[in-house]
Amino acid sequence: MGHEGMAVAAVRYLRSTGAVGPAAAGEPYRDEEPPGPRAALRSVRPDERAPGTVTDSRAFRSVLGHFCTGVTVVGALTEEGGPVGFACQSFSSLSLDPPLISFNVARTSASWPQIARAGSFSVSVLAADQGELCRAFAVSGSTGADKFAGLDWSPAPGTGAPRLAGALAWIDCAIHAVHTGGDHLIVVGRVCGLAPGRDDSGPLLFYRGGFGTLDR
């Protein structure tokens, strides 16, 4: 089964259960569908190219790299009870009512299928002095290395997903939806719990292929 197939299987599983974690108020989580017809989800075939599509991937990376982002680590507990995660700069808030966040993950990610099976995850917002930690989580999970080895982390109270010590904030989420987006998947999480972390540091920023900090 390819990564697209695993994403479809994850969505089907989540819909079949109807619950992937407790809501913030302690009520069972239910994925409420909006009224009206739903658009069919599909991926772009390799032979499809819309008119005017940029084909130079290096130019795409270079220009989009001018958009500065924060950096997070998305983590979950595997079926065996161990932590798994990856560095993510595409995290963003999505909705206040219901409380939703989103992030994008490559279809080739070795960590994502394990997070999908967990049905829940945490997001640790990294501080300015956590660049080396971020680099450790940016390596491919297919190497089999334990990215959490030697790190201080604690389970989130709602889902048990790992929260990294020293982060600026953490957000505990249940998987709400997964959509296809080219060579990535768009993951929407419903927030089960959240809290600020340390307040003695600014954020770790990613800009034009390197890390930076915020001068205030």
C-alpha cells in the first residue's frame, strides 16, 4: 500500500470509529460533517499539468523560502507505546469554532503512517535555542533512529502524545481530517488541549533554508 493508500485507510478508520480522543470539555470527540454535498478527494496524477504550472522545483523552493515560518515538532505514540515524530514548519491555526489546526506532511514520511494509526498527536512549538533538536527531527524516520533518545519529554494529558521540554507551547490534537495536496497530505487536527510553555525565549524561525531568531 502506497502513502496515498495509507492516508485513505487512515481516513476510513477514523470515520468508522467516530472518536479519536477526548474533547477539551471531556465529551467524546465526534467528527461532525458540514451540511451539503462534499467534494470528492483526489490526487493530481503525474501526467497532469495545469496551464502555467511552475516546473522548476529549485526556483519554487528558492522563492517560497522567502516566507518566514516558525518550527514545530509533531509527535505521537506508536502502537508499541514509543514516541515518534518529525520537524514541521507548515503548522498553522485554522479555525476557532471548532478549534482546528493544520499541518502538511510529505507522502514519503515514514513517521506519518504511525501518527495516523495513533489517531492523535501533539505539536511542540520550538524555541530559538532548539535548532539542533529540530535538525535531529528533520532526518528521515526510515533510518530507524530513535529521535526522542536522550530528550526530555512528557505525555500530553489528553492523548498521551509526547510534548518536548523547553518548547514555547504545546497543542494536543485528535486527527479531524486528512486531504491530498500534491506530493503532501494536509492534516487537520481538532484541539483537545493546549498551554504555553517557557516564556524566556523567542521562537525558532526558518528562513531561506536556515534558522533564525526574532529580534524584539
